[in-house]
Amino acid sequence: MTKRELVAKVQAEFPGYRASDIAFAVYRMFDAMKEALARGERIDVRDFGAFLVKNRRARRARNPKTAVTLDLQERRVPFFKVGKELKERVAGRRDV
């Protein structure tokens, strides 16, 4: 599902609101999440999961195609940890 499809789905559930207002809210929510992750903050969404930033240590890597060895620097990467309820729903063990 894209952000545009998400806006359309929310619009279908709340027809009293203008599509532009819903789009503004959805896009602003994602912007706020990106800003929080850039600051290294954790975002917990109950029954869904958690977005966090993990630190990856510096390491030596090898390109398997060319066999060239590279030194990768330490870096921060976004990570999503799925919540228990979402995991059960996806597995089909819980009613929707």
C-alpha cells in the first residue's frame, strides 16, 4: 500500500473530511516519524510494532561479484520490530 492508497482508504472511512486534509495529516505523520528517527528516537505504535535506529559497527566487506574488499564505516540504520498482535494477524492466528 502506498501513501496515496492509505489516504484514499482513510478518506473512504471518513467521508466528512476533505481528501486534502487527510493527505496533510498522513504525510505530516510520516514526516514526524522520519524526523524522530533521524534524531535517534524510538517510535512505539501499540499492537503494531516499534521503529528504531540501530548502530551497525564498522566492518570489512567483500563484493562477491568482483571480489573487491571494502571497509565499511560505522553507520545508523532504521529498523522495524514487529509487535506481537501484528505478527499473529499476519500469521492468521488472530481474527481481524
